Amino acid sequence: MNKMKNIIVLVSGGGTNLQALIDAQERGEIQNGKITCVISSNPEAYALKRAEMHQIKTKILSRKEFPNNFSYTQALLKVLQEEKADLIVLAGFMIILDKILIQAYENQIINVHPSLIPAFCGDGFYGLHVHEKALEKGVKLTGATVHFVNEICDGGAIILQKAVEVKQGDTPEKLQKRVMEQAEWKILPEAVSLFCADRLVIQNQHVEIKAL
Ligand code: GAR
């Protein structure tokens, strides 16, 4: 039996991806791991309420209290060390982390992004903007990606992806909802479960999933 991993979820907003993780945990789908703390960069984030409703410890580390991303990341690193993080999940976390944290937790940070990387990703592509850009381009398929975080924004090794159809008459909001329901809320818990089961192997920036 592997050691139970401490999963720390970083959030900034509504927290529907956090909810998907909590639901998966409660269904017993994340063996060998437990969400032990939720940290929000935004004191108003509804994600905090979701955690509290499930008796999960929360911490607020408000971005506004820090002059820049570097000092913010330094403070975050300290909290993650106190919390003995084994896995850090960025679930709608809207701050680009400094490399000091990425280096300290190499291959232990995963992010969910609402497109099929390498399309519609990188600096400035976050939240609803990603879906606006996909609609502007007129793609017929989009989706979501879960990937390890490295020093390149949305550039780390891809763990899982799932495609979602774009429909005529879609608005960014409608598309966002479909991508969340059909892709993000499925592949994020699945990737977390695979990580906790030590089934993700990274070699040359490629992820292989070990068979059971
Ligand atoms: C999600 O669609 C997530 O993929 C996206 O923000 C939304 C957060 O929703 N993240 C990014 O764009 C990161 N680049 P949630 O707070 O309801 O999980």
C-alpha cells in the first residue's frame, strides 16, 4: 500500500473543479490520496465555501497583499511546506507561479486548462477568454487538458485530454459549461487518482500511464 498523499488544491474562483475532486473523493475514486487543504488567492472565492461544506481545511493567501508574483509564490511555498504537500492541484488558480515553487515541487504540480493544448493556451489564455478565442477561430472541436506544470505557461507534460464538440450558436459561457461538464470534471479527478496511485511516469516531457 502506498503512503496516503496530501493533496493541496489551489483555487481563485467558483471552484467547480474542486467540487469534482471532492465528489470523486467521496465516491472513493481517489485511493492513496486525500484533499487536506484548499488555498485560495481570493478571499471571496466560492470555492472556499465548497471546501468548508465538506469539512476541508481552507487557507486564504490573498494575491492583493503581495507586491508581485515572486513574493506571493514565496509565501505560498512556505504554506505548502507546512501542509506537507505531496500533490498540488491548480483548479482554476489564476496566478502564474514563480519558478522557485515549480522547482521545489517538480512533477508534483498539475493544472487543468480549458482547451486542447497546444491550442488556445499560454499567457492571457484563462477562464472564459479561452472559449472566446476558440469561438473566434471557429474550431469545431475544443476540450480540456490536464498537465504537469513546468516553467513554460501551459507547457508542461500532458497527462490527459478530452475533446468536446463546439455547437452552432455557442456563446463562451455555453461552451465553457460543456467543456467543464464533459471534460474538465472528468479528467481532473482521473489524473489526480492516477498520480496518487503512482501510475504516471514522465520521460522526456511525455507522460505514460502505467497499466494496473
Ligand atoms: C476552469 O475552466 C479552468 O479550466 C480554468 O478556469 C476555470 C475555473 O473554474 N482555468 C484556467 O483557465 C487556467 N489557465 P472553476 O473555479 O469552477 O474550477
